[in-house]
Amino acid sequence: MTLNSFFSLSSEINRALQTGLPIVALESTVITHGLPQPQNIQLARDMEAAVKREGATPATIALLEGKIRIGLSDEELARLAGAKTALKVSHRDFATAIVKKASGGTTVAGTMFAANNAGIKVFATGGIGGVHKESSFDISTDLRALAETPMIVVCAGAKAILNLPATLEYLETMGVPVVGYQTNTFPEFYSRDGNLNVSVRLDSPKDVADFAQAHWSLGMRSAVLVANPVPETDAIPKSEMEPIIARASKEAQEKKIRGQALTPFLLQRISELTNEKSMRANLALLLNNAQLAAQISKALVVNQKRRDI
Ligand code: PSU
Ligand code: MN
């Protein structure tokens, strides 16, 4: 698919695309559903600033009044963060938002769909969705999008609220490389001390760019998932998180919270149970991922130029 009238790109993003500047896509479900106010708008601004500081252009993606917007102004970002009834937009929800002229935050899957159509290759999020613990049939569309979309997705692993071994098995089945960034083990969102394996360890932005180009040059169409551990200063040991996650998960089951509402419920409940320590880890890893994604987007552009010579 090419960009049609449902899409609208900011002039800054248009210019960056035309001149081949490094661009980093940023998701917006974390703004509309993943974080409370006012931390959400602060985080959205800080992520954009982190990308700019590295010399890349941020492209926050969202639905605004039924348009798929790529690159938001600060006023639009604030409007989205303050919206009372924003949709959570994954693949199946785009048409809903369009016909209802609604606004919403795009999930990892939704952001990948929009960014890929615009020709953006690098994307930063917090943690991808995956197979839920509460029901093994609740599998995030994020996993399907990762299987089908040739982009580099920088995350801090999958959210620890998930069944992580099952999530990694699914990614293996779908042929999605899981890169440990400066780590041999898969980071577990809030924690660095997990013991699941990644498929390859890479240690620099250039190595990630080279890896992705080799992957796609072979004709592979999947994403390259880059798992970047939460910064040490904000990491929470797994042993501390496990009982809290178990309690939040039990409450979700008792309250019969399912579908799109499950992930936001768990993130918020865990934040309450940790006196916001988990939210601070979440904010730190999001910024860390924006920074690394910007570095990788620059390395990709450098490689591209070298090939064009
Ligand atoms: N990362 C975060 N916070 C979030 C998310 C990611 O730090 O809220 C969002 C992403 O948009 C991801 C979504 O796609 O959670 C997963 O939702 P679900 O499990 O319903 O697919
Ligand atoms: Mn789900």
C-alpha cells in the first residue's frame, strides 16, 4: 500500500524523507493508555527531544480526528495526551478511527503499519506486547506486525506482565531476530536479570544497522527486534517484581479484565503497587530506547550513503 488520503505527514517528516535524513518513529498508545497524566505528555516531549539530541527527526504517530498523522506539533501532542476518550489503535482499529473521525494512540503494531507505509525504518517503544499469562489466546497483534514488517524496533524486551518464554517462541516461529543490545539475555522490561536467550548479541548501532541490512538483503520481510535493557539505575530486580506482577495478574482475572484493557490495567496497577517505582523504570527505558533508535537510524543512513557511492 502507498500513502493515500487517510495519511497526513508533517512538513518536517516529508522533508526528512525526501532528503534521506534519519527518522525515528514513536508510538502513542504509551501516551494515551500506558502512562497517567501529566507524565504522559512529559514523556512524549522527552522522547522527541532525545531523538533530536542525537541528530535524528522524531515522528510521533497517532490518529487525530480520523487522520493517520505522522509527525505531530507540540500542541497536537498535548491534545492527544489530554484526550479523555482516545482509542487504542492496532491493525483492526484504523478503519474504526477513520469512519468515526476519532483520535487515538497507535500501538506497536499500529505504529509499525503507519511508519512502514511512510518509508520509516526505525521505531522506538517501551516494551512490545506478546502472549499474555492470563490467557494463551491473548496474543498481541504486535507479534504479527513484527513478523510481517521490515523495520528495526527498539524495545526493552517484552513487557514483564507477559508469558515471556511463549512470546520468544512465537517470535522464533515467525522468523523475527531478537537482538540483545550489549546483552546475551533477553531484558525483561523493568528488570535486567532475566535468563532467557536472545538470538544474537550486537554491541553498537552500526552492527545493528549492518545486521538489519543483511537480514533484508536476503529477502526476509520481518522486523529486527532490538532488546535494549532498562538503564541500571532504574532497573528493578526480577525477584522484587515477580510477586507484584502475580498479584496484579490475579486481580485482573478476578475483575475479568480482558482484551485491549488488560495491558493498561496491569501497567497501572503495578505502578500503584510499587509506589510508582515501576513507572520510573518505564520512563527511563523509553528514553533510553529513543536514544538508541536515533543512533541506529543514523548508522542506517551512513550505510545507505556508502552503498550509493
Ligand atoms: N510500551 C510501554 N507502555 C505501553 C506500550 C508499550 O512502555 O503502554 C503499549 C504498546 O503500544 C504496545 C501495547 O503495542 O502496549 C500492547 O498492548 P496489547 O498487549 O493489548 O497488544
Ligand atoms: Mn491483547
